[in-house]
Amino acid sequence: KQEVTQIPAALSVPEGENLVLNCSFTDSAIYNLQWFRQDPGKGLTSLLLIQSSQREQTSGRLNASLDKSSGRSTLYIAASQPGDSATYLCAVLFPGTYKYIFGTGTRLKVLA
Amino acid sequence: GAVVSQHPSRVICKSGTSVKIECRSLDFQATTMFWYRQFPKQSLMLMATSNEGSKATYEQGVEKDKFLINHASLTLSTLTVTSAHPEDSSFYICSARDQQGLTNEKLFFGSGTQLSVL
């Protein structure tokens, strides 16, 4: 069964800290992996997409890496700000079913 | 980036009524749309895959007669919760796959619909 897990489930950090969110998936054969942000009661906003052939993607203060062999991806947030407070979800597109499987999410709170 | 519009954003209805949720891709054609359900503090669970011009594919455990999906055009998919009951109260989110652009594997999400059944 294809599963996606995120650790930690919740994280609270002071403003300015660099932090890492983790995403693990059970099947190394993937099409791509996408990181999303979700604010309370809202839809999802795509942050970064990493194709299967790529090792990392960067956008501003965000950097996402992909290690297929170990079934892991990390989202690195530099110099965190209170506005970064949200739930972060990773989703993996697996071949065969061609459906995105979502992780359990990490609820981030950045304290001012 | 591509825009997906979802309406309504919030619905409160009486038990036994039916509720329709619309999902539109505003600036791209989406042959495939997805409907998700999310309970508080939980992740998204895929309910069904909606394909333009054909029947939707439902995930295991999702009642197709309860959650009617129609994808009549390349820009519109609808989810109708029939005879809604309190246990159907949840956050419903649609997404669409943009298969025309360079980011042809990317998912774009609507803003979600909070359904509360009294």
C-alpha cells in the first residue's frame, strides 16, 4: 500500500529560525512530489513541485529536496516568519494509480 | 498560475437536503478533476476522480449514489451530496490537473467548501 507520512505532526518555533519538515513515502517509484500550504479553513496553495528526475527545487526562502532511494523529501524554510504559520502537506504522485497521495501534514506555528 | 474556483465556500443545510458544490478551472482546460474530503486536523482523502465526458471513478468506501459527480465540460465539475446527514459535515476540496501547460503534472486546488449539516 502506498503511504505518505509527515514528521513532525506539529511544530512551534520562534521567529527567525530555520526549520525542516519531513515527508516519507513507501514506494520509491514516483512521478513527482508536491509541497502545499494550507491555511485554516482554506484550500491548498502549491509551494514547490519536484519531478522524479530532480533532486531539489527552490523558491524564495523555501527549498525542497527529494531522495527517492530512501523515500524521503524535506522542506526547508529559512528565516521563518509568523506569516509562515500554516499546515504544510506533501503529496506524492505514484505511477499506476496516477493519483496523488497526501501526507498527514505538519502544523507549523511561528511565534513573533 | 492556474486558477481553480470553488463555490460555495460555506454551506449550512438541514438534514435530508442535497447540496451541490461547483469546481471550475478558470484559465485552463481540465480533463481530470479530483474531489477530496478533509476532516478537522486530518489530511486530504481522495473521494473520486472526475473525468470529462465519462463516469467518475470512486475510491473504495465512497458511496457513488451519495456523492454524485458530474464533469460535463472541460472547465466544470460538480459534486452533489445527496440527502445530506450530519456525518457528511466536512471540508470538501476540488483540484484540477493542468495538462496543457509546462507544469502538466501540477495540481491546482479550489478554496474548499465547508459543509455543515444540521
